Amino acid sequence: MKSKLVTYNITSGYRSIKDRRQFEYYFTPFDDKNLIIKDGEIDDTVNLITKVVWKYIDDTKKITAYLKRNNVKETCHNI
């Protein structure tokens, strides 16, 4: 039995980005000076991502209260 090759189009073309300043209140200023790992391996990258997620996890709690609506569909639309 031959397996089928499935491909996905992961781009949807140009998308304009709205001004983010109205949301800066919800997020801690990002400190990116330790974000570059020269000659890093996958494990290094995964570990760094984990540290960044936990460092800024409280930001998601603040923005969640702003974005959440009456149901999942409305919340997704709001996001």
C-alpha cells in the first residue's frame, strides 16, 4: 500500500498588523539580552523557551481577563 503525501499551505499571504500599544499595559517589558544562544542545540532552545514562558506567565493572566468573552467562539473572535 502506497502512503499519500499530505502538504499544507502554512501561509495566507500578507497580513497587516494592528498597533499594539493599547496592549502594552498587560505585558512586562521583554528582556531579550539572554535570548540568543550561539551554537545552541535543540535542548538549549527548548530549555530557554521554558524559562521565558515561566518568566512571563503572569502576563497571560492579565490579558486573558481582557480577551475572554461568553464562549469559546466569541473569545477566539476577540483575540
